[in-house]
Amino acid sequence: GHRGNFKAHQLIHTGDKPYKCNVCEKSFRQAIHLKRHKMMHTGQKHYKCDVCEKSLTRASSLKKHKRMHTGEKPYQCGLCEKSFTESDKLKKHEKIHTEEKPYNCDVCGKSFRAANALKQHYKIHTGEKPYNCDVCKNTFRYASALKQHYMIHTGEKPHQCNVCGKSFRDASRCKQHHMIHTGNKPYNCDVCKKSFSCANALKKHYMIHTGEKPYNCDVCGKSFRETSALKKHHMIHTGDKPFNCDVCGKSFRWTRALKKHHMIHTGEKP
């Protein structure tokens, strides 16, 4: 009882994670956490949402998921009144006010608010992509990216706009889209005064002024502003054509090329 709890608590200070997943090498402090994690690989999902039928591996995950439907955000920031669905998200957000970034990358010097964010960032330098899609063999740096990608195959779009009903794969895109209806563009460029509906769009735009292209092709050295552009370019070297026509089987490098080709079969004119 108490001795076991104390032992588990001590691992927080030592950073020791003795329980390792034999599928993806991820480590955990407690056996119960490893057991829960393994369900991700086995596909075991015992907890079903009664609103959208989505199944989840944990009761706590179902509770968090249900907040997406109810709109409940029980964790409130005492400094700016912003609310969150999870305590971890509030904790992360609170560091914005303190500007505390104690975790530094020893390769490029970039600082992060959370140890996990540094760990995720580090994969950019190592090139590590441990998460594999079992449908199209695409690989990803993050479990969240694989999860989002997988929705391309399932067609799942769980986030719906409450104004026009349009559905999205991830909450941030839905939130961004919602600003079309509100006209809200809170992110302003201090160079040309152009406004954007999300911080990421401003960040991308800002590179036009700085000339920054942080993503380099490891084959020919060409640089790009976005990872998606680098990924598309890389297919020129690999010869990869992941988009297949379901009528004649012809393969294409890009979705737009497949879409254009498909018009041959449908008789549709561009």
C-alpha cells in the first residue's frame, strides 16, 4: 500500500521509468500506465461515448472526450479567465504568463515550457519517426500526428462547426474555420499589418519577411517554409506516389493531381 505508493512517487524525482513497451519502446513509471498504453497497440477500447459512438481505452479519456460535446472547460486560468478541458492544458498555458521555459534543446538552444515538448522537438534533429501507419506505411514523429493522419483512411471528422455544420479532423482547424463566421483575426503581422485567424498562420506568413526556410531536403539541400512542402518535394527523390485512383489504379504524387485525373472517369470539367 503506502510503501508501493511512496516507491512510485520517488520515481518522479529520479526520472526513472522501468516499465518499457515492447512495441514502441516508450517507458513508464508504473505498470498500470504501461498496461493502459498497450491498449493503443492492441486496439482494446472498452469505453464508448454515447453521443458519437467513439470508443476509448480509458474511463478518464472518455470523460475528457465527452467535454468536446458538452463544451465543458472546468480548469480556469486565474490570470486571464481562459478555460481548459484538462488540468495539463491549464498548467501548460499558465507558463505563458510566467514566460518560464526551463527545458533547453542542447542541439539548437530552443527553449520549452514542458519536458515532453522538448522530447518531441528533439525528434526533428534525430529524424526519429517511431509511429507507423498500418494502412499506407507512412511514418510519424508523434502519436498525435499518426492519430490525425489515420482519420484520412477512416474518413472520421469528429469536430463540427456549430454554425454551418462543416466537419474537421482536428479541433484547431475547426476553431480556425469558426473565425470565418466571426470575422475574428486576432494575430497581426508587425511588418505589413496583415491579420490572421490563428497564430500558426501568422508564423508561416512571417517567414515571407524574414526569408526563413527551416526545413531542408536531405537529398538536394533545397529549403522550405513548411514541413508539408518538404514532404511533397521529397517524393520527387523517392518516386513515392501514395494517392491511387480507385477506378484505374493509376498512382499520383499529390491529391490535386489525383482529383484532376479522376475527372477523366467522371466526365467532369475543371
